[in-house]
Amino acid sequence: MGGTDEGVVNWTAFAETRDVIGPEFLRILGFYREDAVKSVLDVEQAFRARDAIGVVRPAHKLKGDSLQFGAEGIGRLAEHIEHVARQCVEDRRPPDELASDVPRLRPMLIETLNLFEREMASAQVTPLRRAAAPTGFGRKRTG
């Protein structure tokens, strides 16, 4: 954990969430993956349609969900996109100023999910092997 991915993932928040959720963490993380992908696609689609209102909700969801898992890079980017989109809604203008931000969502999500995958793979505990049947205590010896 840590290293060059600081700013992308807050590993302390990730570990705290994993501890709170417990054994269901991997399954819940899978739900995050599905929801985050959908949110990014929805933001991209609304942005292409120049629909500021359509950008707000998926950006807001992506922000909240991401920050819960410690995905601070994408969470902060989504927060910025949400804020700008809300301002565009208030000003009744298209979200054109997000032209450099929205395209960063997808690669940031891919990077974040890859870091999560790597962390979860390294955290997997090798299952204990069943010990060989004892030949002494509790067993009748032959021979």
C-alpha cells in the first residue's frame, strides 16, 4: 500500500472501510465497481449531450461512493465536476468548461480499480491445507 498511488487512493480510508464491512467487503467492492463504471458512463453521456443537469447526479454518486472506499483521486475529480455542473445549471449554460475534466474520469477510474485489485490480491490469505491424517494418537497402529 502507499507509494506512487498516494492521491489516487487513501489506503487508510480503504482499510477502515474494509474493517467496518468485514467479510462482505469484496462483494461490496464489486458493487462499487459496477456503480462507478455506470456513473462515469452517465457523466460522459450527459456531457456529450451538453446536459449540465444530467451530469450532476452521477457525479455526485461517484463522489460519495468513491470517497467511502478511499478513492480520493476520482472522488475529488467527481466532486469538482459536480460543483461545476451545478454552477452551470444555476447559470443555465452547458457544461462546456468540463471539457478537460470529464475525459479524466475514465482513466482515473481504471487506475483506481487496478490499485484496488492489486491490493485485494495481495491481501488474500492462502487457505490452510488440511493436515495429513495423524498416524499415532487416536489411531490404531498397524504393523
